[in-house]
Amino acid sequence: MFEVEVASRGGAPLFQPYHILKALWQIKEAGVIGRQDLSRQVGIGEGSTRKLLAHLDLNECVSISKQGIRLTAFGTETVESIGLLAAEADAGALTVAEKDFCVKLSMISEKIRHGVEQRDEAIKVGAKGATTIIFLRDELRLPDGFDVEGAEPEIATALKDKFKPIEGDALFIGTAESLDKAADGAFAAAVWTLNRK
């Protein structure tokens, strides 16, 4: 589902795995969205968006009509099964740049080791980095055990209020000088973790 579509004549891929996750979120948020708007929101060209939509259609996640693009029942189930929630966030001292964007996924904390891999994925797509936070035993912690709630109680409370994590959930907070790049970083970190065996 979250694999890369390779260009027909070799060359660069038409879209990246994080674009798939970002598109699903954008469609879910909009309810119904036009291809041009989706292209702009996801940050890829219209040709690449057509290929991405063909991929989602093949996986029975979207329906496309003159009214626009919407999630199918299976697409909605897919988004809900991974607990996808995303929004701008203020992570303060937990991140390194001006803008922060957070993606929450459910029941995924067992796939996270150190958080370094997620940071690296965010940097690859133009973010300054990413901070991965897991929710275990009713507390927000970094993968190394750092107590987010003890060190940054106001930020921890704001994140919990906004994203309502439950046991085993993870927050991927992309950070960059622009919100678009922060979002790309968060989605890249999240989808890399989803694809991890």
C-alpha cells in the first residue's frame, strides 16, 4: 500500500511513500477534494497526483468522480485502522526548528527503536528533523525513555489534549522552517515506521 511508484522510463519515482499517507489524510480531512487541490496539498505535480490516485484506486482506497475524490469504505477503514491523525503542533524545546507538525499513528510503538531512523527520514524530505514520542503506561516518552511529561509538562499536556494518544500510540513531530516541510517530515517519519517489518 505505502510503496513507491517508479517512473515508467526509469528515473525518479513519481511520488514517495509519505505522499500516499499524506494524500489519504488530506482526502479524509476534506471529505471530497478535487485533483488540483489534492496536488497542491500533497506537494506534487498533477501528473504525479494522477499516478498516486491510480495507486490508491487500485488499492480500493478512493473513489473518483466528477464531484471529486473521496475515501471508499475500505480507505476510511485503512485510515482508521492505523489511527491516522495529523495537525500543526507546538513542540517547543523538543524540536529544533520554528514550525512543527505532528502525525499520530496507533499501536505502532513496538516498531520504534531509537527515533534516529525517523529523524533521518524527515531530513531526507527537506525537514530539519523529527522527534518521535511514544505513549506507554499513560506517559509520553522518547524512545530512549526520556520523560517528556516531567521535562516539558505544558507541551506534554497540549500534545495529549490534541492527539489523545492511547497505549502503544506514537507521535511523529516533523520540524522545519516552513509548515509544509515540517508536515512532509512528520509523514515521512510515520510512513517509514509503518513500512518497517
